[in-house]
Amino acid sequence: MLERAAAWLAAVAFLAAATAAGPGSAAPQLRPWLLVEQEFSDNVDLDPDDDRQSGFVTRVTPGVSLRADTFRFQGGFDGALRSRYATDGDDEGFTFDGALTGDGTVQVVPGRLFLEGKASVSQQVLNNAAAQTAANQDTVQVYRLSPVLRHRLGGFAVGELRYTFGQFLVSSDQASNTTMHTGQASLASGDDFDRLRWALNNRVSRSIRSDASDIEQADSLAQAELGVTRWFSPIVAGGYQRFDADGSRADFDGPAYWGGVRWRPGRRTDLALTYGKRDDRFSPGAELTYRFSENFRLAASYAEGLSTAQQRLSTNLSFIGIDRDTDQFVDERAGTPFDPRADPFNIDDEIVYIKAARLALGFTRGRYGFGVQGYFGREEDVDTGDEEDVYQANANWSYRLSRRLTFALSGGIELTRFPSGRDDDEFLVQPGLRYQLSPQAQLFADYRHRWQDSNDENAEYTENRVAVGVRLSR
């Protein structure tokens, strides 16, 4: 794992340095940092009260961040090597793991040929029924590399040819290591079209899985949107889709079509509603963005679709970007901090149909900042018919008490309804303080109370955790 991540980091750093020269270029910024944290938990493994073990956990994490916006290269990465020592629990002693988030684009031929790379290395609990502790985590790696050729046909259209090589790797046998090959050709309307926007898209892909059948997919779709008025546009789309997973009940081969409307009553609101046949099922779709102000935005969506965990994690990575204001990695769909976990469902080899509704609301102004995120998802195993429902709500609020001191409060709830009949209700509350000792040093302290109610007594737990630490950066 570390060799693969290190190679990606080295490649990004080399490209950033090699392409620094050019008009409008600024020198890449490489920032080393160090995080030292000491915590005490009265239930390190989130066991039932009769089996709980308390212990101290020490974490030392050196890392490095790179950001570059040069003539030929835009992007960067955050990488870290984390060491952890626990005095008790299932993972007592020393453990080591890596973390990486990266996104970069190189203009090989300016305006024509590009090379895009994205990467994520994180620690994840693969089985949703397991306690969300470090002892149950596995390393999940997701990489995407795409050469892209773009050509503008005057003002008529913009054409694009793209090949994406993707890899999913996990340090567990619960999910297959997967190599994904995707070829895509698209043509979209250019500046000559004012009210009419259209796009043609053809895509073929193959997912090669180490311990499960390979999956082949093909899509050939056309979509058009006509601005009848400034605020109203009908949407129509149609084409062909194929899904082949060697005899799975998910296999299909046939037409796809849907229609809907886009409503833009003003510059602040954009709402699109559609309904039709996608992935061999009739389903609705919705996307909403609303800007209350420059620093206050609402984003919501609803979608249904057929996929595997590997595909969802790879697709999730494709939406990563760097926020120009905060310099942090964000999910470009909602502007929220990037989360390498695409959804709360199992990371395994099952082919599933997922219905998901998402909502994100964020605001920053002066001393205040808050965010709210909501999620509902239903996962249906297409071969067994088993269904799992997850409801999530998370909120965070911060207030700068002084120029150096900030108070933050976060909390959340997750309700999971498993097909076995087990129901878990997990809750979390976490207040904390941040003190900016100097431009290079930040002290922090926080308290976390987490508990879970369940109709399975072996899944119930409570935890109290206190943590203090320091973050040093150049």
C-alpha cells in the first residue's frame, strides 16, 4: 500500500515541479506538518458495557501537503503516515497506516491533451454491522488515471475522448481488488447554441474483480435541454444501456429514456426533476441548489442506480476538487469536505440497487460557521432481494471566541435497519476548543460521547473519550 501511495505522491510532486514555469505560474507550495494527539477512551473497542476496556491511545502523524496552480499543472495532495499506540483493546500495541487524498491535472498539450489523476487512501470499516473502531478498519485504496483529448469544433460543439484506468485495492478478503477500464466519447453543444443544450455520450467499461465475476457495461445516450423561457427548460434523454455480470439477476440489455424539467426562477435557484427508465428500472431523479448568499448554500439530490461498492468509490473520487478559498479538498457536487466513503453501506462484492437522498447546507460569516448534512439510503441486493436502510444527520457549529480561540460543536445520528431484523441507533456529541498558538502551531482539546442503542444487546455500547493534541506546520 505505502509503495503505491508513495509513487503517486512522487509523480504529483515531480509534475508540479517540472511544470512550474510558464505564464501566470506560481511556485508550488509544499507544506510539511506534524500532528501529535493523546486520547483516553473508556471503551476503546465500542464493546457492550460488560466487556468494555479503557485505554490510552497515542497518535503521531507526520504529513505533507502540496498545492500547485501553474501554467501546465493544477492540483495537489495531502499525504500522511500515521502511527498509533494503544495500551489496551483488540489492536493493543503499535499500528501503522497511511492516508492520501490527491487530485491533479496536467496540460500535456495546452487546451487539447490533458492527464488527470485522482487518489484516495483511507481506513474504513467494511462491514456496516461492525463497530466503527480502529480495530475493525481496513486500508482502502482508490486510484484513477485519465488521459483526455478535447477538441472544439468552432462554436458548434466540444468533443472529448477519455480513457480511465482505475484501481480499487483493499487489505481484506471481504471485497475484491478491482481493476476498471473505461472508454468514453462525448460531444456537447458549443457557444453557437443559446437556448438549446445537447450532449451525446458513449461509454464502455469493464471491471475485473479478483474474487468475483467481471462486470461489463455499455451506455449510449443522448440528452437535450431547451430553454423555452429564461426560467423554464424541458429535458429529454434516451439511448441504450447494457449490464453483464455473468448471470447475475442484475443483467439487462435494453433502452433507457427519461424526461423532466429544469426550473430557474432566479440566479439563486436551480432545480431539475426527471423521471424515466434507467438501469432497467423506472425511477425519479432530482437536483437542487439554492444560494442564500455568497457564503450560504443549499444542495440536495435524489438518485437511484445499479452499482458495486468498488464502482461507487471510484465514481465518488471523480468529484473531488480543491476549494479556491479554503485550499481544502471538497466534494464539488455540494462544496462539502471530501469524504472518501461514498455511502454508509458495506464495501463488498455484491451488486446492489441504491436509492439515495442527500442534503447539504453550509454557512460561514465572520466569527460563525455551521454545516448540516442529511442522508437517506436504501440498498437492495439484486440477487437476494435483501434491503438495508440507513438514515444519517450530522451538524457542526463553530464560533471564534477571540482572535486565537475557537469553540466547535458537532453531533450526529445514524439509524440503520439491517435485513436480518437488527436495528441500530447510533448517536454522537463532540464539543472542542482550538487555540492558534502561532501561525505554525495549533493546540486542540475535545470531548466525545458516543452511544448506540440496538435490539441486539451485543451491539449496544457507550463511550466517553477525551483528546488533546498539537498540530505543527511550516
